[in-house]
Amino acid sequence: MKGTFADKYSQRFVIDTNDEVRKLVGIKKDLGGLLGGRETYVVDAAGIVQFVYNDQFAAEAHAAKALAAVKSLPKQEKKKGFPFF
């Protein structure tokens, strides 16, 4: 995360720089294994995946679609939950 970006938000962000999460979750590589797959998940407070988006070549769409998915979630009390990485 750059600077204090993560501190501005109440959710947790995971950046998978070493492909550890990608392997754990089973995200396949794109273009015959040349590029790491690009998937975005929205996980609710109970740890349930509510949204998945996969598109290697539309990086900007990941943020827009994930934000729309988060906004559509019902409001919940803040609890300790996912992710456990």
C-alpha cells in the first residue's frame, strides 16, 4: 500500500506480491502462464465471498466493479473477520 492509503478505509486490503494468495485461492495464470491472473474479490464481514471479477486487461474496471459490489452489501456491524492472511 502506498503511504497511508489502507489507513483511510475500514476494510483490509491484501496485495499478493509473491503469488502466495493467488496459489492458495487457485487463481490460474493468463496467457499460457506468462501473466499472473488478475482477480478481485469482495468479502463480507462474515468472510463470505460476495463478488469475484477476473479481467487481466481492464485494471481500472476492478476498482469500479468492486466498489459497486461493496456499496450493494447490506450494512453490518464491524467485526473481526476475513482475511486471515
